[in-house]
Amino acid sequence: MAEFSEAELTDAVLERLAGTPDPRLRQVMSALVRHLHAFIREIEPSEAEWFQGIEFLTATGQKCDDKRQEFILLSDTLGVSMLVDAINHRKPSGATPSTVMGPFYVKNAPELPMGADIASMDVGPKARVSGKVTDAAGRPIAGAVLDVWQGDSTGKYDVQYAGLDGMRLRGRFRTGNDGRYDFVTSLPVSYPVPTDGPVGKMLTATGRHPMRPGHVHFIIGAPGYETLVTHIFPTGAEYLDSDAVFAVKHSLVTKFVPRAAGTNGPDYSASYDFSLEPSAQARQAAE
């Protein structure tokens, strides 16, 4: 019967993993065991503290459903999502930077004509957001699809309303030959990440605020280019320097300009051009 001392246990677990057939899984599991055991040795948790950690992770899973992903929120608020994003999207010079998707993305938003108002059911100030989707050389990309979503003028996303029928503040837009896009939405406002679950308790316990600066979400895709997941943030928005999920990048901050007196249209306008990088397949084909 094998018996392992405190000093021997990590090596014993790693030895059991050595025969894992998939090399990437072997690498991941071995690293997980090494770092997790090192974490336990550093903090030396009591058994009560260990069980409290188990309860926290259990509660995080129990808070997830088809409209909410508490584990993504936990990853976001610990900075893990942005670290994964940074590792996977080391952009070439000139490409628009990516940022976190967040926990409120919903697939299959309706495709709408350019200029459509996705905030028609919202009562707050409106903003026209427009610009171009281009390659790194500034050439327009035709047929790029911009999947857009955001919170309303109270800071809530449609999925946070119980019993709401249909989508709000979501839409997909397809660029023409000029690469341009154009839509009307709500003026982005700052809002708290959900605090009614274990992640909210963690933020309170660690003395952190839950606030995010106002922003508009985008997923932008086009054949031959890497898909871009990003936001744009209004200049001067609250919490740009202390975003709860660490997602602000300077080049994603843009002016939302008030409407000139005596003119018609939405209350604000913003212009932002997105630059996509070629896909790995496109780069290989060009070599």
C-alpha cells in the first residue's frame, strides 16, 4: 500500500499523470497540480477554509444558467479573462485590440439594416455609432459582420430582466463595399457587474467596487480575418481607471460628441474604425 508524505505527494500525483495519452492534457493537468499544490503549501488552509473554498466554487456553478455565466464573471473579476485574451491576441501593429466578451453575450441577434436603432425600447439618450472596418492597410472590408450588444440607460442587459420577451439592444450589421457600419444605440452608462452571487460577495470581502465604465460590445468577423471581440468606451466615462474586469485599453476610448444645437438626430455621435488582422490561414496562403 502506497503512503506519501507531505513532501512526496505532489510528485506522486504527477507520476500518475505521466501516462496521459494526450500531450496537451498531460501538460495542463501537470501544471495545474504543481501550481495548486504550491498554492496550498503557501497558504496552509485550515480544513474549514478548504471547505469554504469548495462551497464558493459550488455556489459559483449553481449561479450559472442559460442567461448568466458566473464562472466567466469570476474569471473577469480576477483578471484571468484579460490575461487569456492578451496571450491569445498578441496583435500586430495597427490591429484593433481585443478585450473581454463578458457574461451577457447572446447568440443569434437579428441582422438589421445599416442605421437601425437597436435602442428603440430604451428611454435614455441615444447615440449614433459609425465608422469603418478595414484591414491593416486601411482598405475597407466588405461583408464584415458586426455583432453588437450593450446595457440600457439603467445599466442593465436584456437578459437581466425577468420575463422579458425578445432581445433588446442587440443586432448584427453587415458592411457594404465601402466597409462602413452605422447604427443607433443608447448612450453607454457605467454599471455594476452582478453582485447577487458569490462573485459579488468576493468583491465585497476584498473591498473592491463592482463597477464597469460604459461601453458598447462588438464581435466583428469577416472571411480571411481573425474574429475580433472588443468594446468601445466613451471618453471621460467613470471607472475607466478602475474597471472591475480590467478590460479598458486606451485605444478603445473614443469621443461621444453631443448633438449640435438646432440639428436633428440622436443626442450623441461616435466614430470608430476597426482594423482586423488576417487569419492564420490567410497569412500562410500569402507566404
